[in-house]
Amino acid sequence: MAVHAALADLSLREAAARIRTGAMTAVDLVRAVLARCDERDERLGAVLARGDESALAAAEAVDRSLAAGGDVGPLAGVPIGLKDNICTRDLPTTAGSRMLEHFQPAYDATVVERLRAAGAIPVVKLNCDEFAMGSSTENSAFRPTRNPWDPSRVPGGSSGGSAAAVAAGLCAGALGTDTGGSIRLPASFCGVVGVKPSYGRVSRYGVIAYASSLDQVGPVTRDVADAALLLGVIAGHDPRDSTSSPRPTPDFAAALDDGVRGLRIGLPREYFVEGMQPEVETAVRGAVDRLQELGATVTPVTLPHTPYAIATYYLVATAEASSNLARYDGVRYGRRAESSGGVEEMYRTSRGEGFGTEVKRRIMLGTYVLSAGYYDAYYVKAQRARTAIAADFRRAFETCDVLAAPVAPTTAFRLGERLDDPVTMYLSDILTISANLAGIPALSVPCGQDAGGLPVGLQLLGRPFDEATLLRVAAAHEATGDWPERRPPA
Amino acid sequence: MTGPVEAVIGLEVHAEMLTASKIFCACSAAFGGPPNTNVCPVCLGMPGVLPVLNGQVVDFAIRAGLATHCTIQPRSVFARKNYFYPDLPKGYQISQYELPICLGGHLDVLVADAVRRIGLTRIHMEEDTGKNIHDADVTGSLVDFNRSGVPLLEIVSEPDMRTPEEAGAYLRTLRSILQYLEICDGNMEEGSFRCDANVSIRPPGATALGTKVEIKNMNSFRAVERAIAYEVVRQREAQQAGEPIVQETRLWDADREETRSMRSKEHAHDYRYFPEPDLPPVAVDLAWLERVRAAMPELPAERRTRFEQTYDLRPEDADVLTQRKDVADYFEAGVAAGAAPKEMANWTMTELLRLIRDEKLDRALVIRAWPITPAQLAGLANLVADGTLNRNTAKGLLAELMGTGLDPAELVRTRGLAQVSDAGAIEGVVAVVLRAHPEQVQQFKAGKDKVIGYLVGQAMKASGGKANPKVVQDVLRRALRDG
Amino acid sequence: MAITRDEVRRVAALARLHLSADEEARLAGDLDHILSAFATLQALDTTGLEPMRPVDVADAPLRPDGAVNPPAADALLEQAPDRQGRLFHVPRIIE
């Protein structure tokens, strides 16, 4: 099985290249990935569903096509994991919730269609906090996922399954979603690369909505070049998503090796918070220093409305979520509770049983925030505060090309550690939410490990639709170390 | 409060738009069909789906707004109206709230020979819900989502109406406009044109509004008028008895002819409106407005006035002729084909409208295939006007002309159907009839003038219906006088 | 600003969520705690600021009015928890 093991560790680029040249078959690669799931997921708990048959069938089709000299896409034969809030027509899609425990959509999300069109093979559905609400994947209705670097700790959330799977070598690439940091935080905790594109860069059609004005789909990979490749496949205007940008998709890989000479990096002072784990600060500042050595200039900047970001985020996100989750009423699909009363009782019982504690909490908060008498004071106020937060970034980008900061104040915390107090859990997001509020792109790239070996992520934030510069800086940073080669203990 | 009261009535109309596809997805918006066939993930509210706006819906809204003198907003915003009901798939309806597409406006309505101007508050776009069918065995309901997502225009009037008749006239006028614009087929029975009424009372001359009651479940214009009339009386009697009028929703019961309070709901309606995050604002620029304005057909009120003036028609007749645009077009085509306006009007109002009813042609919003063409009807009208045919014969020919495209004048010629108007020829027939009915002759000479009708009838029969009845009467009278 | 049990019940009713007595108590505390933490937002002067809108799409894109026969109508009905023929069945609506 050593041969198989090596296959599953190949980067997306390398795997795609070898399949294209015939150096290996797609079937072998899919088998290797499935074998890794067999070996490692028991401990990890990242996989909610597997499509062994469909994936092998798709792999066989790719191999046949190649043998016949046919044209195949840039990711032909490459297995990809999908966060379980992304609809796949051949695999169950639960959003980590009992409400959708037995739901299988009859349609693919646009991002899944694009993966398939590129020849990629959806192979596993990955665990997440229920309806993407959470920062640790502990809110999954089914099981928590464990951090591959330390199984007593969380992988981060809500895309914890995606980050853990990529870090643990189950698959070389996965898609996650990021509403308030849900790709970047788990990427940071698990030592992988995670990108949240600009709002509107990637279609949300078929992605189970949490907060409509904040959600984005993005790649989770082991290195920056893979992230650029995967982002390029899924990005682009979708007529089925009215908020998707009509901007053409650039070649995200084109400028990857251009280096950082002359680029201006801003350090927002509000993001180096008091009480940060010292090793996190050291790793992040160290990374910035290295970029400076490579020719970037570094300037302090201020984002003065940062203190309002948590409140703004949770008021807007929960308000939109409370409305987005109203469709889960047991009428047309999903969980319907046994009830002897009328339809109202059916609603209350189905939703009471189908939703977990955190989801209920956020629905309640969001409903309250929108209800008569509170709408102006909470929801409207928060949407206006958002404009101020976005303006802070615009101002910062007048003098900088990217901003650098930590992803989180700490490395991965222990399972169960933050479940008592919702506000404590919410504060995990403090450094990531502003990018969602402003709609700007941001990513996490590994930059160090703490004394316990737990990964630290460097966060880079960029101008709207300037993912290319973020990836370029991230690539330059990545080249100063060996993080893509680091693997968690087996 | 005793004494006279003033009724204050506002109407809210929901009109289903005649687009090919639904407002936020490409499913067919056509009425009917087997249940849950015109459905897709979007209009079923499945996880992850998103709305995409049908441009034709905006165009229709602009059309309706311009026709009713509204101000079209250059930017309008969709909003979510959040509530739970089995026919509402997403648990919210996408509608417009704070920033609708049309504001202001008015309709001029003809009521008992006077024109009343009824103000409009707003017009906005929204999606329709599915349909609940109450289950036969009472264990629940059955839901069909074919209608979910069909585009609606909501048209809200100011509380400017004062009588049920004004309300009825407003609805007829509004429906006629929407039909002229081909936005809506205006069918209350099938539910493509729905009306809710808001009714309150106050002392005459007061400016403050009384407590308003919403009335629903009225399925025809007559029902609207009856329900409003009933409700005004109910409120007046309640007030006279010292009972407060409760702000509530009441349903019209057409069988019992009364409004009934809906059982009180546990939850007050808190719709938690907020701007729809999945849809950016709707932009309407001046160029679009101009395009719609340029393509606007002549509207019913203008056409009615023009018919009165140009064709010298009575207002009631002009009104009948302009109720339907296709009928008004038909009439004018007939005049263009050479018929005298008054004759064409007459024939259109009697024969054509009867034909439309009998053949159920009015099911279509726009009748395109006429069983008898305007030129044919015009031809027939001319043949009667110039004395070639009498009216009865002409009516008898209608059936033959239908669906044939035959020219009536040609038909008359080939079949020798021209009525005989030659007095000389008729004198012979008259002489025979007088000889055959000596009693009636005596009666006439004794002063019973009415018996002439009988004698004319006999002469018509004897002539095989071909005699010109006017000439017959003249000849008969002369013969009776002289003989 | 304390969130009362009544408030919690009102909101739970709007959201059609059945809550146990324990959940009610806990949520009252949670909502209170969370909203207090957010009270700082009230201090921000937001006069003159427009609510946020998506960065790149100013106007709603418009779709041409063609009807397309949805291919998956039958497959969508298969997800129904309770069906009679092609109709979704729900428990009775008590008006």
C-alpha cells in the first residue's frame, strides 16, 4: 500500500499532471484516497459520506477518455472533498444537521458542476458545524472532527472536516465555505492553505445558505499553487446567482512566482490583540519580517471600527440565517417529526428536533434582531456599521496592497473547552469576520507551529477581487519554509 | 355614534402577470397542469437555491405604473416577508416593502355618469405562493407548488372610495387597463385577479380614519360590492350599539352573504421585513421608461372618449365597445372596411358580443381568430343600411358566413337573397294578403291600428321573408286606406 | 435589558421552534448575554452611512422571459416526507 499512500499525498497539480500523461490512472488515485479514508478517518471523524461507486465510475470514465485521446479538463481524475453544505446530486448533503440527515439533492451546486466539468471527482462529503454555524466543528449533529495534529483538539470550524481531511492526507484538495472565518480558521488550526474569495467571486448556487451576504465557497489545499488552481476552476460569474460578479476570472496562478518586491504590506494594529498566544504573534510577525527581507515594505495601519465587528457580524449573520433556515419546515424535504397535532405543531416539533443548540440559538437571536421594535436598533444599525468597516479597509488599501495579521488569537483549543459560553466561542472569529463584512478576499497560509506542534496560520487580506496578489504574497511566504511538506503525526 | 356615516374603502389587488416564466426561475408560469410539474429547486425552496429576476416582470410593472400615472422608481428593492405557511416554500415571500417600483398614481373611474379620481398608493412586484387544497378526509392539506413563484403585481389604492359601486367600477377599470396592456387576464374566478378590501367608517366630513377591517375571500366583482355593503352596515350597527370595531381580518361568506371573523391567530403578524440579500436593487433607467411609453397602446378611457367624439357614439355605447381592446379594434376595423359607425357599433354590440359569449371566446385575453371578420360584419351592416337585406335575413346569414370568409354581398347576389323593395312587386303580395284576411281588414278600418303588425307579418311570410318590411307596411297602409 | 421568558416564547413562536422549559431558560440567558456583549454597537455613530450592499453588482441582473421545462420535477418530489400522488401532504391547518 506504500504506492497508494504516495499517490494520496500528491499535490493537485502533480496528480492532474500524472493522470494526464498516463503515469498513473484516475482509478488508482481514487482508490488511494478511499484507502486513506479507511485508514485514518476513524480517528479523525472528517468524512460524513463517501461516494466509492460514483467516484470509481467517474475515474474509469476519465481513464477511458484519456486512453481514447480525448480532451480532459485541468483536474481530470482528481478526487476532491466537499464540505457537506455544498449540494451534490449523487451524494447525501446534510449540512451537518439532523434536519437534512437523509437529504440527497437532485441537483449539484454550481461549484460542483464546475469541478466535474474540469474532470474532478467529488469523492467525500466532509463534516462541518451544523449549517456552518460554529468555529470548531463541535456543533455537527453527527460527531466532532478531531485535529490531526492533536486529536484532543478541535480542527477549527465550520469547515473543520475539509481542513482536517486535507491536513491528514485523505485528499489533496477540498472545498469549504467561509462566512465569518470558516475556511481560514480551520486552515490555520490544521496547517493547510484556505482561501476565502471576494464576495461574488464564486457562485453560491447550491450552497446551503447560512448568511447570504457573507457566505463564500473557497479552496482548502496543502499549498498555495493548488489553491490557485482550485480557485480558478470554481470561480466565475454564474447567472443562477444574482450576487455573483460578472468580472472575468483571471489566471490566479500567473503571478504566483512574481515575488513581493515593492509590495506594501499593512499590519492592522487592532488585529494584534491583547491576550494573543505569544507563539502565534511570534510566528506571524516572523513571517512578515521574512517578507520584508524579500523586498516588501511593511507599514502599520489602523482599522478603527474593528471593535464593532463581532457585534456587526453576529447581528447581520444571524438575522439572515434565521430567514434562510425557515425553509426547513418538514413540508417538502428533510426531517418531519411525528406529530398528532396540526401543521403548526409539526413545524415546531420538526424544527425543535432537527436543529441543534447553536443553530437554535442563532435562529432565536436573528429572529429577535429582525422583529418589530428591534429591526432599526439592531439589524439596520449593523448593516450601516458594516459600511464603516468596509471603508476602513478601503482607506488602508490606499497605502497598502495587502494586510497581514494572525487568523486567530490562539492555536487549536481543546474539544469542549469553549462550549459553555457562546460569546467566548464567537470571539474565536474576531480576526476573520471583518473580511466577510467588507466582502474582501482573505486567506490563511501556515507560518509556524507552537511548542505543542500546533499550526499557526498567517492571514492575508486583499482588495476586492485581488485574490491574485494575496496568492502571490502567500506563495512568496510559503517558499521561505517547508510547511507543505509538514505532516501531522500518523 | 348615530346618524349618517361615510364609508372609507381601499382596495388591494393582486394581479398574476402573463409572463411565460415565473418571476425568479424559468419554470412555466402557465395556469393549470398536473400538480407539481412546473416546479424546480428554486420555486420549491430547496437548500442552496437563489432567485434570478425575470426582466419581463419589471417591464410589466413599468407598463402598469405608466398607465396609472405612477412615478416609476429608478431604484427599487426586493424584501423578504417572513412567515410560515405550507404553501410558502422558503418560509418567506420575496416582495417589495420600503422601496416599491411604483409610487403614487391614480385611476379615473366612471361611476353613474360622473368621473371619480381614485388615488393609488403604490404598485410593487412579488412572487405568488403555491396552493393549499384542503384534503378530502380532513387529515390535512395537499399542496401544489405550480403557482409558487408566478409573478404578481400588487396594486394598492388610497382609501378614496366611498361606495361599493365605486369599488366595483375601480376594479373593472383597473382590470380593463391590465387587459389592454396584456399584463393580466383579469380572471377573478380563476384567481388571476384577486381583491382584498379595507373598510372603515367615520362621520361625514371627518378627516381621521376609523378602525379598518380587512375583508378577504371575495371571488367576483359582485362579491366585492356585496361584501363591502354588508361590512359598512355591520360596522355602522356595531357603532350604534356602542360596540367597538375590532381591527381584524374577516372573510366574505358568499353563501350566507356575510363577513365572518377569522378565528383569532396566536401569533400577531410580525413579518420581519428586511432587504433581500440575494437580489441587488432593481434599476430602471430613462431609456427603459421611454421604450415602454412609446409602446403603450391607447388606454380604455382615452379610447372611449375618442369613440364618443370621432364616431359620435353615446357614452354607454363607447364604454361597452372599449371594455375589451380586441372588440374596440374589431369595431374600428369594421368602420375602416366601410361600415357606418353607428351601424357597426350596433352590430358589434349585439351580434359580435353575443357570438363571443356563446362561443366562449372571451376566455382568451386577446381574441385573435374571429369566426366572422370585421369586413364581413361591416358588409352585412351595409347591406341592411342600404335596404338590400332586412335585419332578420341578415342575422340569419351570420351562421353561414361564420368560418367561411365569404363576402356577404357576394352571397346575397348568388343566392338572390336581396329583399324586394320594389313597391310594385309588393303590391301583388299585399293584395293577396288583404283578400285572405277580411276580418283583420275590417278590424283595421274599425280603428284597431295594431292589427297592421299581423298583416305585415302575413305579407312577410307570403313573400318568403324577402320583402322589405318598411315598404310592406307603406304599401299595406296605402292599400287599406284606398281600398 | 433583560430578556424575559415571555420574550423568548414570542420569538420561539415566530421562529416555529419548540423549546423545552430548560431551553427557554437557557436561551433567555444566552440572548441577554449576547445582546449585552453587542451593546457597544449602539455607541457607534452611523448617521449618514448607507446599509452595506454587495461590492460588485449594483443592479439586479435580469433574465429573459423564456419558460424551460424543469427536468427534475419528479426527482424533487421524491424528497417529500409525505405525499399523495404528486401533491405534498401536510397535517391540517387550523385557522
